[in-house]
Amino acid sequence: MILVLESEKLSDGTVKAYFNYRCPICGFKLEVERIEITRSGEAISIKKTFTPPPSQQH
């Protein structure tokens, strides 16, 4: 699995960044973190979402 950063800027000025683990062989993608930045006048809103990894059983 490799860590990949994807980002996009929307027409309203919102910026979104996604951190994903991706398998280079099969293309499976697991979202780890999402950050969304929005401007409203002079205020900036930052929304961060973290997805914990699936538990590993031994």
C-alpha cells in the first residue's frame, strides 16, 4: 500500500485534500484523512475527518 494525496479546488473556493492508502496492484483505496478548507468573508473554516485503520486481529 502506498500513501497518496489527492486534492481539489471547487468553484466556490473550497479546497479539499484526501489522504488515501492505495494498493498499486489491485487499485483498492482506503481513505485515511480528509481536510476541507472553506472561506466565508474573513473567516476560515477547517474541517478534518480522520478514519481509523481497520483493527488487525492476530
